[in-house]
Amino acid sequence: MRGIRVAVLAIVGSSLMAGCGGDNPTTLRVMAASSLTGAFAEVEAAFELAVPDVDVVMITSSSSSLAAQIVDGADVDVFASADEEQFERAADARTFDPPRVFATNSLVIIVPPGNPRDVRTVDDLARDDVLVATASEDVPIRRYTDRLLAMAGVTANFVTFEANVSGIVTKVATGAADAGIVYVSDLVGADVEGVDVPSQLDVVARYPIAAATNSSRAELARRFVDFTMSADGRAILVANGFTAP
Amino acid sequence: MNRRHPDRPPRAARWLAAVTVVFFCLPFVGLLWKTPWSRLLDVVTDESGRRALWLSMRTSVLAALLSVVFGVPLAWVLATSRFRGRNLIRALCLISMVLPPVVGGISLLFSLGRTGLIGRWLDDWFGFRFTFSSWGVVVAQVFVAMPFLVLTVEGALRQADTRLAEAARTLGATPWYAFRRVTIPSISGALIAGTVLAWARAFGEFGATITFAGNYPGTTRTLSIETYVALESDPGRSMALSVLMVGISFVVLVTLRDRWLGAERSS
């Protein structure tokens, strides 16, 4: 009994202290598009090694969701968006340095392992027996997808509108959906197969990044942006399936 | 009625209770204060809002009914039978209540989903799929909502006076008849409360639904998913939808008056 009581006290005590904990070392809040999750985890680790006493906190979600959070006053030091439109939306609400395009990404059709429905072309996405997953209207991948489909003149058999790119990958990887269109970088480490999109149809996604100004951490935020643009940063991005401009 | 309750809490307790009330009310005051009221009518009349509301109503009522049909027998067994592993069974059946709904959704995906343990056979043999269909929404809702009914009904059955049901049995009633005509009426308050709680939980379900059933207008985009989707593109609409959900749930819970909560009133 006594042991349990001590344990409970310890847990309660530490949770109280965690609730009131100070920011030491400096915390840098980086918001990054969902498609950057893997790449930016590595950028974060490398940056923390290079710059001592910095704790980078990575917040990943769809760029539209992140932009909405910034508009709503969320604390942010760096914003890396998957399209320029969502970046502009955030920049209307809070001042950022001029954005720099640090990565580009192209599109690919993904199918579950083994390609059970034999999806080979963009036209196949219109087939009745091919269930296609995509994202909600404002998520960048959906805009790029719509642009690609419009160019191809294809009406895809969408069955679900996920909240972000990861949602599309999950639905396809688990075989709930038969196909989806995501970024080439999403193929890295995912349990899916890629079906190439003809280059004349490919839409290139451009990723802008910028540091928020008017913050005591603005200098540090700029260092993070510079690091992402550096040779080290590019190497990480390329290893994760992005193209560095 | 005005006589003071014999167990009236001391002043400090009443102060703490007041703080709690403020804690629960404040978020709604904030919501109501920020909501563009003129848009409340839009969200129940525009096509996308109407579709989501209608879908949520249909699925949550069905989920509540299924919870009664399957949950009451389970509660009956749990309350009256003694067998080894009963506590384990109970824990397994109630765990979805405390689980993050997303975890429930993932588990459903790997069991009843299209390539899941059972789901693959359903698809192969009958061409039937829970994923991306309204049935998937109902299953996700039942999964997270039924425990509320089971817990409420089991508690009432444990406290119910068993002598009446025994008397009915000695007079020749079958177990079903005695349960229906004697036991159920004696716990009707708890049964209604449990059903309403299960319905409310199903109505508000989000995480398991979007993970398991997906998000498509008219078939799987429920009111809570509609609210979430709107938050990114049109916060005003999202707030109006939130007010609608709060309003509906509030009206339903107000009808769940305290006498249904099965408490002995000492007046």
C-alpha cells in the first residue's frame, strides 16, 4: 500500500512540475507539412546536433491545418508548407521573412503491395472497381491531384477525403483503398508501391519555408531555415525522396 | 421540497463545485461568443450540412438501438452470472470507452476492414465492405458507444431487487418473460439513461469513424467530421456546426433527468 501511495505521489508531483516547466533550453517551434514528417525528423536531429541548447519541437499536419492554426494565433517560429497558397494564408496573419523554396516534390500514384487491382495509368483511377483515396479540398495534395486529373481529363473514383497525406497513405497501405495520388517522397518507408505518372502530366509541388519575425527566437529560426537550405539539409531531403532546387 | 438535504455539502465543497461548473460552461460561452449566428441557419440548410446532419442522425440512432439489442443481454450476463474470466471479459468489452478512438478505428480496420481478418472474406464472398460505407460509421459508433449502455445497465441490474423476478419465475414465467416484464421495468431509468448516453457518444463520434470508415459526403462524413473539415477552410462554418452539435446534445441530455440516473431520492 505504502509503495503504491509513494508511486502515485511521484506521478502526480512530476506531472504538476511538467505542467509548469520552463523553456530551458530554448524551444524552437517548427510547423511542417505532413509530407515532410520523415525528412524533417532527420533535419531536426541534425540541427540539434549542430546547434547546442536548442530543442526543436516539430508540429506536422496538413499545410492547410497548420495555416489555420497560425491564423488562429498558434505560436510558430518556422513554417514549412507544401504549397505557396497555404503559406500566403499564414503570412497574411503573422509576419514571416520572405519565403524560400527549399524542396520540390512530384506526384506518384500509390497502390497496395502487389497492386491487387492492376492500376497502371491515371485512367485506371476512374474505374469502378478501383477505390481511390484523396484529401479534403484545402489540403495541398488534393489541389495538385485535381490539377493532374484535370490535365488528364480523368474523373477519379474517390471514396474518401482524408485529413492529410498520411491518411491517404494509410488507407492505401492497409488495402482499404486501391489507389491514391501522393508525393514521390511519401514512397520512402511506406508499405505501398508507386506507379509513375507520365511526365507531361506531373505537377511539381513547391515547398516554401520561412522564419517568423517579431519573436525573440527569430535569429534561431533563421538559422534553422538556413540549415534546411544548406548542403546538409539538401542531402537529407534528397535521401527522403524530395528534389532540392 | 425546500427542506435542506441532510447531507448538504459544506461551503468549501460548494465553492469547488461552482468552480467546476464554470470550468464546464466557459468553453461553450467562448464558442457562443465567437460564433457567427447568422450562419447557423446556413449549416442546416445548405446541402453539405444537411447531408452530414441527416447521416449523423440516422447512424447514431441505429448505433444506439444496436447497443440496446446487444448490450442489454451482455449486461444481464455480466450482472448475474459467475464464471471464470468474467472480469476479463468485462474489461475487454468496455475498453473502447477509455481507448483513444483512433486506436479503436485502427483495430476495426485490421479486423473488419477490407483486408482485415474478417473483412477480407466479407469482401470476397459477398462484395460487402464496411470501409467507406455508412455501415462502417455505425460499427465504429457502436464500438465506442455501447460500453456506456452496458456499464449503466449492469450497475442497475446489480442493485435491482431480484425477489420480484424470482417470484415471477415461481409463478411460471419464462426467464425472458420475467426479464422483460419484471426486471426491465424496474431498471427502465437506467436503461433509458444508458441508451441516451450511448446515442450521445455515437452522435459525437469522430476518431474511430474517420480512421475506419473514411470521410465522404453523404456516406461517411458525419456532422463531427464535417465540423473538423470546416475548421481548416471556413472556421465560421465550423463554429456554427459546433453550436448545432452542442445544442442537439444538450437538449437530449437535459431530457435525461436525474430520476433516470437511478439515484435514490431522499425527499
